[in-house]
Amino acid sequence: MEKRILFLIVFLYLLGSNASNAQQEIVGLYFKNSELRFAKMQVSTGEVEIISPAAISPDAFQSGVADYDPFLKRYFYMRGSGDSNQLYTVDATTGEAAFMVSLSSSESNVVPLANFAFNWLDEHLYGLKYDYMDGVMELRLTKVNPETGETDVISEMPFNTQTFSQGNSDIDPINRRYFFVASDKLFTIDLDSGEPLHEVAISFPPNDYAQFFMNMTYDWVNDKVYGVLFNGGPPPNPLFPEYTGELRLASIDVETGVVDVISEAVLSPDGFNSNDCDIDPVSRKYYYLRQNSLYVVDLDNGELLDVVDIQNTEGAVAPIINMSLDDLAAPPADPVGKNMVEAMVLSPGETLELDVFVGENVSYLWSDGLTSSSRMITEPGTYGVTIIRGDLEIQGQVEVTTTTSLNDLENELSISIYPNPTSEMLNYSFLNGEMPDNISIVNSIGEIIRNIRPQLQGQIDVSFLPEGVYFIKWELEDKTYSQSFVKNVRK
């Protein structure tokens, strides 16, 4: 039985359409006295709340190497350098370190993990393992379980590159791609094979001075990588007093490397916090830190919407660093509605699977009462489904057109099943005289419950089945057919 995989295009940022800045929070590290604490900041006011009752680690953190899981309220950051790194998983409700795993290498020229990003579909971190071999830097995509520290190097062969920009990476969990910037190149890596899908030179706009593409993040709505374009002004040396620099919002095409400058005017001078940024693609906002200020930029026109002064009443070196946006800081008042895909054409008996969330604590409820992510398609029509994980509730629907209805197939093949619904016995007969190759009973997601000896007519005991919708499936001349029946409880 063929299975159609439907990738439901929903992401955490859908909540942006239901939440204002006042409901959003920035999470990150509070850095003071060579100690790190987990903290939250209100986007609208800049108020910083230190969550950790005590230091969770000393400093020596990796700038920009952090991410956040808003469902399970976990914050990840990397500490250490060289061949010895520590991966911290922080409970965002208590500010305490839930896990700390060491990622170490026996070789001094190998770094086990850098530039990681969190995949909320499979709940793993993906990053770069790099080492120097004969003067050449070799990078490999690596997957890490944040709870155990178990590391899986995915790339069989390294993709040789120049020095990469620390922290400049992001992930597309739906299409399973990993992006990172290396010097003057943008790499797109397949999450499953670890092989480069694209390796393109970054094509900057004409300029006589230094240019860099920094603070990158991925927009799943438009399939674009956004970031800050840094233009160095005359002379291109920050040690000179007359040195100037400019920051503008820009996007970059992952297949061509062409940089599109969105901001017509300068957003801010230089002096930004390298790699501290995040994106809200539904409400169309880009956030980045510059010194003690949070800049909010319109993704569509590149205009500066707001500059929020970050409160630093205790004189921290940095009140917020290694930031991420918590989209679920305030649950939406109403469920999020979503058309999952344009009309699909399926054959009767094919299985439709919603590959939305992988993990625990997810529930599905279809409009006809089925409660699994997969379901068999029997008739054309609108299939509605409610998906719940934590505070996020999504109400979606799929328009399905089938090639031939089951009623037409029943007339064509002259099959009769009765009684339907049934509580104990199901009778069937093929009235056209053609013996099927095999017969089976399958559930709503296409799993075989019982194989039946092929015959033109017979009786099947279904009393052992739980209440619900099932199918009698048969094959004839290399074609598969099915007919539904309902198992009910005897009264």
C-alpha cells in the first residue's frame, strides 16, 4: 500500500500572528563577573529577568552558539574551546542546568561540535565537527543527542572550506537542510546524508570596502536566509578614528549566493553583537543585538521598527547574549488555522501521513474521530484534523481528490460486504467470479491486522477488533483495492 507523506508546513513562528511584542520573550545568557546565568527579556520593554538562582557555568562560552526549544522549554549553549567543549541544556523554568555533557576529542586539532542548531522535529542538535589535516580545514555535519551527548558524524566525506564564521548557522527542519557561512561562501548541507547540496560564493553588491554577511537566520515562509550586511566605510580599518561602518538587513539566495540588500537606509552603525539574532517570519520581524540594545527590523522593507534599550541595572558585561526568540512565551488565545497543502490526488486505499512533530506529547484528532497522524483515504473530500502539543493547537484541513471512488470500485468489482457496521461477523462475496490473489484486514493507517485465505465468499470474525473504522483489502491482477467497514460494540 502506497503511503503519501505530507509535510505540514507549520512552525513555531505561526504564533507570531496571534502574539504581539508584549507577549514575546528573548532568552539567553546573563554574563557578569565571569559567570553565566540563564535570563529572559521582554521584547517590548527590555526588562531582564535572571532565572538562574546561581551561576550555571563560568564564562568562556562560544559566542552565538545557542538555540532554544520552546515546547519543552530548554535552552542549549556551548562552552569551551579547542578540543574540549561542554554542551549545556538549561531548564528555562528554573534556570538550572538539566544536562551538561562533555564533547571532547583525543586530538588537539579537532573540535567536536560548533555552529549548532536545534531541530524541533527530531529533537537533536546539528552542527559542525572540524579538524585540521595537513593544513586543510575539514568540516563534517554532526548530530548530537543533547541529553546523552551521543555524537553521530553524518558526513562520510569532509567538505573542505575556509575558516567559517562562528555561530553563523541555522536549520530547515522541514526540508532537512543545514546552512552555514564560511568566509565568502554559503553552504547548504543535507541533514540525512551530510553532503553539500549547494556550495556558492557569496555575491556582494558593488562596494570598494570590506563587506561581511553576518547574524544569519532562516525564514521558512519564503525559503530565504536573512542576515546583517556589514559595509566597512573608509578607511576599512577599525583602528583609525575616522573609521565608519554600516549595518543593513539583507537576504541571500541559497542556490546562487546573491545578496539582496533590503534596507535602503542604514539600520545602525557597527559594533553589533556577532551572531546574536533571530527571526519571526509570520509577523515579518528580524531581531539582532547591538551592544545593550535590541533592534527590531521589518523583514519586507528593511525599515527599523524599534530599538529597545536592554535594562542592565546590575552592571553586567552583557545582560543578554546568545539570544533566541521564545515564540511560545504566551500561548495564543485561539487555535492556529492552517491549510496544510493544495488539493492532493490519491488512489483509494492510499495512506495520508502528517509528518508534523516527532516525539512525545502530541495528539491528533481527525474530523471523523481517528486519532493517529496517519490515516487511510477512502473518499474524496475535506479531511480536518486538530493537532495539539503543549500550548500549541493547530486546526488544519487537507483537500483530497481520489482517482476513483470506492463506490465505483465496488460496482466495478461487484463486491458485497455485510452487515456494515458489524459487531462480530463480517460477510463478503466477490460476485464477478474472479478470485483475488490475497485478502487482508487493515486498520486506518494501513497496518495489516489479519491475512485471510483467498476465496470468492466467506465470513470473517472481527469480534476481537476495537471499535473503529477498518478495511478489507484485496489484490487482483497487480492492483490493490479496499472497502471500509465499521466495527461497533454489540448492544
